[in-house]
Amino acid sequence: MLRSDPSQVFLFKSWPLIVFVGLTVVFWKIRFKWAGLFVLVFVFLLSMFRASLAVIEIPDGTIRYRRVFKWRELPYAEIVSCDVSRAGVGIGYIRLKYFLWPWGKLYFILDEHMGRGRLPLLDFIQERIGK
């Protein structure tokens, strides 16, 4: 079964939130400065992006994804393209025919890298959509 790397899920989804809470506590203890607020806003947006990453699995040829609790199916007919994201190492994206809240695309955690640029999860999806 093709799926997002389970060892990376905690790293990508939880650590940025922990860092944000830690930085908030640190900035709360020291005197308020506007530069600190800008850092907190940046870290908050980064942590929200990372927390919204989906976990993908393809158990029987159908794509299922989950952001928090509920699994949803994703028909191949709705996929326009997919590739590795520039947003970070280990993150891929699926561009759909419609806007997917909040970032416009479905960003997800990639599977384990197989060497020489091969990512079986992306290869399988790209083969199915004909790209």
C-alpha cells in the first residue's frame, strides 16, 4: 500500500505547533516588542501550514486523504497535476480542478524517498492522471 511516511507525520504536523507555543510563552515573558510579533505571526502561519498537511494513502488504487480526523476519497478525474512542493522537503501537492481551502492545493506528506528522485506515491498518481 502506498501512503505518506508515518514517521514524518509527527515531525511535520506537530513540531511546528510546539515551537509556536514555546515561542509564544517566551515572548509573553519578555517585554512586548513589534519585532517579536512579526516573528510570532510568521511562525504561526508556518505552523498552520504544517498542521494542515494531509496524510495520503492508496490502499486499493483509490486515493484517500486525511487532514485531521476524517478520511476523504479523491477521484482521479478531479486531479489536474501533482508534484513535489517548494514549500519544504518531504512535502508534495495535488492541484485540483477547484480551490481547496485554505491554500488552494492539497499539500501532503510524501512517502519514503526511494533514491534517484523516485517517489512511488507521486509516480503512481502521475501515471494514473496521464502526466
